Amino acid sequence: MRSIELLTEEMLSLPSISRALLAEKLIERIELATDPLIQATWTTEGKNAFKSAASRHF
């Protein structure tokens, strides 16, 4: 298994739109079942980050 440092380096070398998609997917997977408000907030943040990156046409 690759180290977090190596994965981070690889992911940061991706184009902006790919990083935004990855961030959205990671945020969707966060287990915050104990607080639905926090889960909804993070989901919204991820979607907003993706939309912002996509609108820049990277």
C-alpha cells in the first residue's frame, strides 16, 4: 500500500478539475452519521468546490 505522502503528492499533481472531483468523492465517503447537519454541510462544500473548479474550465 502506498503511503499517504505519496498518494498526496500524486493527487496534487492532477489537474484542478480532477482534484475537485476527487475531493467531492472523498467528502461523500466521510462517515458522519452521528450528525446529519455536518454531513450535509460537507457534501455541499464538496459540490460547491467542484462547481467552482468546473466553471474555471481547467
